[in-house]
Amino acid sequence: DIQITPSKGSQPGTMNLNIKVKEKRTGQISFGAGYSTQDSFMIMGQISESNLFGRGQQVQLRGTLGGKANRYTLSFTEPWLFDRPISAGIDIYDWDREYIQYDKRAIGARIRFGFPTRLAYTRWYLYYKYEQADISDISADASRIVRDQEGTHTTSSIKGIIRRDSRDQLFNTTRGSDNNMSIEWAGGVLGGTNAFYKVIANSGWYIPMWWDTVFVLHGQMGWMAEHSGGDLPIYEKFFLGGINTLRGFAYQSVSPKDENGDLIGGERMFVANIEIRFPLYKKAGLTGVVFYDTGNSWTADQGYDFGSLRKSVGAGVRWMSPMGPLRLEYGYVLDPEPGDDTSNWEFTVGSQF
């Protein structure tokens, strides 16, 4: 509610306006449950306040309990630092996840800043992360490289991101683009047992066509290397496969292999996704999609071998449900290799590229 009461000003021809407002509720509690092919069954909860002490600051506590992963995160954000459009915040987290060959438990904190630029739709971001990760429960048939990772690892890194995002909406985007590049440096003078640098470029374009259909072209390229004074951990390397990279392939199943055929992760990566999205029931926000995915990851010695790209095709539906964006998609592998699944259903409740 807004009430405006005028009164006489201190100078001729001026007026005081007394404005009384009644603010809407800014706190929120939400709970949900779901299932995804990556995390299995999960229960989610979140408590947030978007106007802490009436200063516009945001605090959030969220947690997810799942069959393959548990995540707890406490976040604080100041969206207007020093009376300027500079955001600042901190995240404290405790995550554990079950991977194909091992389990990872990570405890850490991240400090973040966001800065405006003179370019439209463009901001750049700066992050500092300190994380302690424990690798355990390594499978008996895991590669030697994975077995050597058992134990505790610490990462102290700084990362910068430049991003231009002109999408009209985050889910079921109909026009615009989202382009970003990140550079991360870990170890060295920053400390920690891990020492590497990683560069990832990401680009997505959304082109409206006839009958409310949208053509989507998305690409991602990654490059990383170890440097002196530390290790390059297996969980930082590139593994592809799953609903957000190569659909139809099992989660994190596309990777370089050692002489025994075990997955070891790559230092080079490329993914391209082509989609056509079309409305199924527009009033309910139900959208259909057909897609073609291609990509692979390689070791540093292999380099970018674009002659060895893996490929899949498929279709699916998407819906902005009360629990969040829902995706159900089926992918068929066009070039299966020994040990590969020929197809997979993918289901998730969450964000998309």
C-alpha cells in the first residue's frame, strides 16, 4: 500500500511529499521433492529473506537431500555495495556426492562480487573460493589415476567471469543470447594442494521462428592444465554425458580412457547442442523440444580432436511446474562404443542452459 500526503514546502512554489508505504512480505519458506537421473530421489528445502533488516540485503539457507548427493548452502548477498550497483556476497557450503568411481565430500566458502559495465546486458564477476574435499569409497575397478586421488585435497582459487545476457526469460527463452567466459586460477601464491588453471567459454543463442517455435544453438569449449606446486584433481577435469551436456549418454560417461578402458577425465572439452522448441500447450507453459547433441573431452596430448565427436539425437518436453522448471527428455546415441548405453531417459527439476 502507498499513501502520499502533501504539505507546504519551505520555499515558495515548493511542496513536501510525505510517502507512507506498507511493504509486502519478503521472507519465504519452500519445500519440495523430486527425482532426476543424476541425483535420484531428492527432497529440497529453502528459507530466504530478501530485505534483511530493511536494507535490501538477501540471506538464504537451502538444502537438498538425495539418493546420490546432499547439499547445504548458506548465502548472504549485498546487491548495492557502497551505494553503487555492485553486488557482493558469500556462500558457505557442505556438499557430498556419489560419482561413478568415487565419493566426494566438500566443505568450503566462496566470496563473490559483481560489477556493471558500460556495455548493455553485460556484467563481470570476481570469485574467491576455498574448498577442502575428501575423496573416498573408490570402486575396486577404478583407474590408477582415480585411486591416487584418495584423501584430502584443498583448492584456493580466484575466478573472473565476463557475461552478456540479453535473454527475455531464463526458462523457455524465446529470444536473445547468453554469452560468457570464465578464467580460474588455483594454487601457487594462493596456497592449497591443487594447482591448475581453467578457461571455459559458453554461448547460447535463441532465435524466434514461425508458429512460436524457437531455434536454439548452444556451444561450450573448455581448456585446463596443471601448473607447478600442486595437483590437478580428477573432479575438476571434464566429463560429459547427461541432461546438460550430451543427452542419451550416461552421466559423466564421455571421457578419455586409460589403457585399461577406465575413465580418467579430460583437459580439453567441446559441446554443441542444437534444438528446436515449440509450444505444446502455451497457456500451461508446456513446451516440446527436438535436439541434436555433439561433443567430447580429450587429454592435453590428444588436443581438440573434432574428428572424434560423439553424437546423439532426441526429443522431450519442458514445463514450468510449481516446483520449478521440469525437463523430461529422451536421447538416442548415434555412435555407441562398447560399454555405452544406446539411449537414456533424462528427467530433472532445475535450471537449464
